[in-house]
Amino acid sequence: MRTVLVAALALAAGPALADTTTPAARELEAAPVPRVTSAADAGAEINASVEEPGEAAGVSEPDDPADLVPRVTAGPPMRATGRVDDQAGAPVPRLPQPAGSEAVTVPAPPSEAYPPPPASKKAAYLAAKKLAPKPRPAPITARVGRPPPPVVSLYNTWTHEWIALDADGRAPDPLLVDRFLRCHFTNQPADMDRRLIGTLVEAARHFAVRRVDIVSGFRHPKYNLMLRKKGHEVARESQHTFGHAVDFRLPGVAIRALHNWARARGMGGVGLYLGSGFVHMDTGPIRYWGGQ
């Protein structure tokens, strides 16, 4: 093909260029022109010229296909030294550092540059709780081995309620006393006379007992009227309806002994009810009577 091209160029250039060809061009012109065949013949010639790999090397085809897999032999193990080594175990050379060089330390950024994230409400509460001063315990005034102060217990025979009072004479909560001595029929309290509670505690201390049974305290006017209609021994204008009277007994103490002590007090009216087993005391006018 090259000869054909050269000849074509020579004919086109004319006789002036025919003598200017180089020796290499002359050799190409003298070389035989290969025969051009069809694509099918060219493919057949190429296949015939290529030898099988096994036949060219004199190696027979293996019987087992597994033999075709290349075999890998284990080399020396890699050492976990923090540097890369080749398979032979030789360390990779490192670049020498110049003399007098020192490691450069990067300073940490200031804390102001990165403010902490905002704390949650729970974290803020816990932090404030840790910083808050802890309350100091109250000083212990009682000595070790000292007995507790005596207590007088009042028991309401209608409501089955209890109330504890200090026997040393300290006044209890007035609202608590009014609720304890309320009318058991209407469940309504009244403003009770404060002298009545002191009288009950004083009677318990005098007879050395720790319990007082309350038979009647405040009595609602409607309940008092109902008792009169049923024939009970109650006054029309009873001191109970004003919150000025109380009926009580002391377990283990004779009624007559309690009645004599109540009359000696001279606080107001005193009634003796031997059949029912209690004593009446009020803060009204001084008077005495008896009943069942």
C-alpha cells in the first residue's frame, strides 16, 4: 500500500520529483506488494498463524480446572508497628528531619471561641440545686434519756376520733378543737369556749390519767330541740347550743369524785348524771343539779 501511495504521489508531482526520492523510498518501491484478499481469507490466515498457548510452550491442558487458579504463597507477616513495610520486612525509609527542627504545637482555641451549648431546664435546675446552701438541721435541745412530755388523749364516743393534747398546759389549735367537739348529728362545728379544753386537761392531770372520754360537746339547736321532744333531760336554752359546755368522764375515776372536783373548781354550772356515768361542766352561771 505504501508503494502504491508513493507511486501515485510521484506521478502527480511529475518527473521533477521522480529523481528526488530517498533510498528508503526506493527500497519500499522494490519490495513486493502484498496480496490483498477478502476479510474472510484474512481472518483465516490470522487464525492459522496464531498457535495455541499450550502447544507453543509444549504444555498439555490440565485435567482438573482447579489447577488453572493461580497459587498464592504467603509472604512474611506484616508487623503492626505504625509504619508501612514491604513484604520482605524491610522498613520504608523516612525523610530525615533537618537538624534543630522541633515539633510544632498547635495551640488550642480559647474557650470563648466555642461557647457551651445552652443547658436544658433540668440541667439548670440541678446546677442551681448544687449551688444552693443546704439548710442546717435544727439544734437538738432534748437530752439523751429524757422522757417525752406527758400527753392527754381525748376520745369522742360518738365520732370515735382521738386528739392528743400536751399535759403541760400548752394551748392546742382552736380550729382542731372546734372540729373535734362538733355536733355529731349535724356534723357542724362551733366556736367552743377555750376554757373547756384547759379544764379537761387539768382534770386528767389531777387524777393522773391519760385519757378523757367526751360524751357531748357542741349541740346544734335543732338536735337539742329533737332531744327535748323525745323526752331527754336537756334544757331549752342549753349551754351546749352555744359551745359553752362539755360532758365527759375519766376512765377508772369514780363519777362522784369527778363531780366533787368539778364543783370545787367554781367555773360555772356542774351536773351529775350517775345513770349515764358522766359529769356536765359549762362556763355559764354557777348552778348544780343531778340527773340520770
